[in-house]
Amino acid sequence: MNFVFHYLSAAAASSLMGIVLKGFFSLFSRRRSGISYQHQNVRLSGGDKARPPAEVEIRFSGKSVPGVTASTLALWKRGAGTIDGTAIVKKDPLRIEAPDDCEILKFETIQTTRQVNGWHLELSSPRCLLVTFDYIDSGDGAIVQLLYSKPTGDVAVLGTIKGIPNCLRDEGTTLLPINGLGNRRGTLDLIVTIGGLAIALFSLLVCPSARPQGG
């Protein structure tokens, strides 16, 4: 009978430790949570290195432009948890900004991990593209492409999300395949479960109070 009570005590201790571990990993994951992005630029026309003769005019949809650059961006949710679209700060919205003194000529979302996320693009000024979504879980993402009227310079991804300081992270210029962004939901629960079982086993094997007493 004493063994049963000792076993229950060890189980209760392991459950408590599991809660503590889950809180720790939740805090750690929240610090790592946010939106990552990668981007690539391709100059389609214009530029100092290949300046056309004065007689050559570059036009896009009938409009004269100094050059055209295509920029492709992959954005995805990193870390655990969910980001609700309402968490995007209105005074500092999630957006893609083209270089100064240019105009976004065309934009589109070319791929998403899940349609239910509700990714949406909207032009708020000639060089600023707002990015919104209903919600995104770990690994959810989208690939966006835009053309802008400048042969040099790079785009910038800006914005603030409530509760996630430094939420945006530039992951470089090598685009990940959208299917390879990965969904890591469930990893935290697995770690906590294994940790709790290990603690319970340690309590039974090592702690004298958790062993059955003779007599």
C-alpha cells in the first residue's frame, strides 16, 4: 500500500515537473516565434551595367520606366503557437516596401501552404504592399512576387506583431520550397511527455521513498 502512495507521489511530482518544463519550453518557443522570410531579386531590364542607348525606351504596360526588377519572397511562421491576423499592429502593419523613388508595377501571391490562412496583398501606396492573413500556425507560409520600376535596390519587409518583439527575421536569399517550410506542431508536447516519463522513472529507480518498503 505504501508503494502505491509513493508511486502516486512520484507520478504527481513528474506531472508537476512536466508542467514546469512545458512552461519553460513555451516561453522559449515564444521568444523564437515570429515570421521569417527569404527573397531573391532578378533584374529584368535597365541598370547601370547594361545602360541602353538613349534611343531605347523601356515600357511596362505602356508606361515608360527606368527599369524592371522582379522580387520573389517566401514568408512563413516560425516557432510554436499561432499568430492571429488581428495581432498585426495597425500603426506599423506587415508590409513589403520597394526601394525609394520607384513604383510597384505588379504583385501576386503565387503559392500558399494552406488557403484557410487567408493571405491577402493590398497596395497602400505606389511602393508599399500590405500583407495580411486570418491566422498562421507553425510552418504556414506564402510565396509572393512583385515587379517594381527600378533596376537597382532591394525590397524590405517591415511591421510589428503584438506580443512578439523582433518578430521579423531575414533568412537570406536562398528561397525554401513552400512545401519544405515544415510544421513543427506537436514537438513541444513530445518533449514534455518524454521528460515527464524520464523524471517518473528516475524517481522510482533512484529515490528510496518511491520504492516499496519491506515488512
